[in-house]
Amino acid sequence: MPETKLEPRTPRAEPAPQQPKSHGLALKDRRHLAVTGVSRVISCDENTAVLETPLGNLTIGGQELQIGELSTQSGQVQLSGKIEYLQYAENQQSGGGLLARLFR
């Protein structure tokens, strides 16, 4: 049997608790919208875009909406089109495991 050399284990660093990202909106002339702090794009078509942010899901409604720039690293999204409304909804967080969902 070949000899196996064991190396000492180094303790793993605990991940730092994540602080919520900052989130901001900049709307210019109802035609250009810059959004920061976006964690993901849930859906997007020419009339509606839904973005997940730290403050809840942001729904952007309008006409001829297009995502001009999307950076998943920095969480920045640029939209253009005729923007008619912005609406927030609370993010739906998982309520735990299967048992927690069964006994609600």
C-alpha cells in the first residue's frame, strides 16, 4: 500500500456577513433609467421589466423598453424607452425547509 502524506488542515475563514447592497434609481426625461443594486433580472419584454433589488422586486412598466446595459458584477442596469411607472413588491423569501412550509 503506498504511503499517504497528510498535510495539516488550515481552518477555513468564515465568510463575512453580507451587507445589503445599496440601491438607487436615476430617471432622465422618462426615457432613460439607471438602476443600481440589481441582483438579477427576473424578466424583461418591451412593456415590462422586473428586477430583483435589496428593497424588493422592482417592476418597470412602459413602452418599447430595452435593456441597454447590464452588469451582473456591479449590479447596474440601464433601460431606455417610454417609462410609465415604477413599482416595488416585497421579495418572497423562502420560509425554511419543507416542514416549515407544511406547518404554516
